[in-house]
Amino acid sequence: MKKENKKKESPPKLKVKEEKKLFVLDTNIPLQDPYCIYGFKDNDVCIPFTVLDELDKFKKGSDSINLNAREFSRSLYDIIASSKSSKKNSSNDEMTSVSSFPKHSKKVSLGKDMGRIFIASPSEKDLEPITSKSLADIPDHRILLTVCMLRKKSKIPVILITNDVILRNKATYFGIICEPYRNESVADMKKIYNSVIIKKLSDKEWESFYKKPGTDGLYPIPKSLKKEQLNQLIILKSKDVDDQSILVRKLANGLLVIQRDKLKLRGFTPRNDEQYFALNALLDPKIELVALTGGAGTGKTILALAAALKLRKDFKEILVSRPAIELEGKTLGFLPGNMDEKIHPYMMPIYDNLDVLRETEEEIKKKGDGCSEKKDCGEQKEEEPIETWGKNKGINVLVTNFIRGRSLAKRFIIVDETQNLSHLAMKTILTRAGEGTKFVVIGDISQIDSPYLNEKTNGLSVLIDRMKGEPEFVHVHLSKGERSSLAEKISRLL
């Protein structure tokens, strides 16, 4: 008899449990995300006492970092207060004190299946490098010495979480493991810079694509594009003919062909494929949120304003806003006048773009009247200020400082320079959208003026990363400068 060959059953794979860690937070982490302490799973979290001192400096003010500092302090206090109230009923595992830490608060549980949190500060012995003046007495050094103290006593790895590159460099001198805060950070920046992709189709795919569109006007999706995300922007090209290209946006049921000849506004025509993609999304009533990124002079703001003026009759008003962030931290101080006069300096880039649109509109009117020069058109009226012209067109300024609690329905809202907003500030603004409102957020993620944000953590990058593939969202990254050849060269070389 032949022996039956029985397959040996492989033992079930055991899930390797991750080693528990102790994360020490730098000041910039709660300033970026006031709920950061809940983002470390079942690992323990330490707040150096120096960080609390630093947060105290930010508790007054109405900027996002001031709001975050207060919200973090309240959250931390609520955790400690709730643990004290339930101290009698809690187990020793939930709230313990380890005598090996010279100066620390009690470890308080952050919740079910989560780690514990405590406050720590170095002892006089641990502060010896500062008292002996071998290290300057600054907050960063006290935080580093706190980490060194914890590392000596802890049986689990101690990791410093900071977005401060200088502090990370200093930490390497002490042999401290450092990591950036990733919970509110974009992992892959290629998703943002590569908003438009190029696909070359085979002959068979071209043939199937050129079949008559369905009743909804959409063309069939080739197999090579099935895996692409919703609202992905694609330039279709033939493998044989280089000059032939079609602009499409992928929808759930097919490909929407973007017809260049139909995307022309009064006095404004897109100058490149990226601008055609942008204008298509701006004019599409089904797209409620558009994100435009790109360097200076790529046409982000003027595209948004031109589209808003085109759709003016569909909305109650057009609202435009810009965060009040000055170049290189320089402030204008207190400005005289009423609210409109105070915010005027910040809105000048918007007015510059409106001025271009007004000039283009006036030139078209002159040509229609048979006038080529101002002197040929008879007596000219004195030109009204651009702010007045904008208001007559239904364009008003939105002051984001007072946006909390508002519900903005049936508005076309443009928010410029959003790379300087935190993800929470961005959330606050966008959640004001009521029925029939369209938001356009604009920014250059390579030009950030806020000291607490970077290319990966700013609100615009996080928004694009989270919203990619949603049916009501389109993102276009504009890479070609159209302001002037000089501006394009400076943007590229500098």
C-alpha cells in the first residue's frame, strides 16, 4: 500500500506584540495637536515640567497655538482630576507611583487599552550640567536632561518626540532616540506633488476609450486605470503619437473628459493643462472642496477668483480670507482704522489679482465699444478703488478670527495661504460650510511662515492627504509659473 503523503500543517503565526515604549513630548507637539497624548496607543507618555512652563507662555492670545496650549492644559487637567476622583475605586495598575523616578507625578491611565501619562522633572543631580554651566540653562536642555534621567531609570525604550530639528540634533549628542510627531503628518509627499499623472494607453485601450460615451457623458475606464483613486487627474497619451493627449478626471462610473475649448471665462483662458484641471473642478457644482497648491505665480488665486466671479449668481456672496502671518515673523503691530482698514495690508495680494481681472474686463468692454485707447472712448470716469469694485461684484472679506460658531450656506469661499494654518484651524474653517457652499483652499506648501508647522504637518498638506479620493474633493498641484518668465525662474532657482 502506498503511504498517503500528508501535508504538514504549519503552526499558526503568532502576532508579535510591539515592545512598550515611553514617549517624552517636546513643547511644539501639544502646540501643534492639543490631543496628542491620545495618539501613542498603549505606550506611556511623559510631559516634562519644562514643557508646562513653556506652554504657560502661550496661554494668552487668540492664535491657533494659544488655543491649542489652553486646550491641551484643560485635557491634561481633566485626566488628572478624573483619576483623583476615582482613586478609591481604581486598581493599582491604573494609577501607580514608581519610586525609581526622582521627581515625577503619579502615572495616570489614559483609558482602556491605552498607556499612562505622568509629569517629570530632573533632580538637582541630573541638572548638574546646567548648574556647573557646561550647558546653558534653556528649556531645550532641561527637556534633554529630563529624558536622560528617565532613560537611566526606565526598563523600556525612552523616545523624545519633537518636530524641532535643532533639538533632534542636540539629542544625538546625548544618544537620545528622537522621532517626529506623525499622527498629524503626511507620510508620502508624492501624493501632493503628483496630483496629475500621465498614462500611456495601448492601441486597444484607445479604441475602447473612443467608443461613444454613455448616457451620462462618461467614457469607459481602461483596465490600467481601474485602481486609480476617485477624482484622480489624468493626462491620457498614445504610445505611438506623442502629441496626442486628452485630459480626464476619474469618476465612479467612468472618465470625465475635460474639453479645453469650453473652459474659457470672460477675459481669462487657462495657459496649461494643470490650470484646465483646476478650472474644471472650480466650475463643477458637484465638487464642494477644491485645493490648489503650487509656487508663486502659478495662477492659484486668480483662477479661484475668476471662477468665483463666473459663478457669482449661484451663491449669496463670495468670501475671501488670508491668515495674518507676516514674512519672517516681522509684525506690523497695531494698525489704525476700522476692521476693513486693519485687514487691508493682508488682503493686498487678493486685490492685486482682482485688479488684473478688472483690467481684462475693461479691455473687453472697450473692444466691444470699438475703443482701443482710453482717449478714444470720450471722457473717462475716475477709476473706483479695487476694494469698492470687488464689493460691487459681491466679493467680501472673511475674517477667520471670528468664524467660530458661524454657519456659512450658499457661499463661494476662498481661503488663501492655508499652508500657514494648523490642521485644527483648517478643520475649524471648513466645518463652517453650510448647504450649497463651495470652499477653495490655496497655498504653497514649500513656503511656510509659521514656526510651528512644516511641509508635512501644515493644515493644507494634512487636508489633501486625508481627503484624497473623496467624491466631493479635487486637488490640483500647479507647477508651471505663469506670472512672468522672471518670476518663474526665481521660484525655480531660489
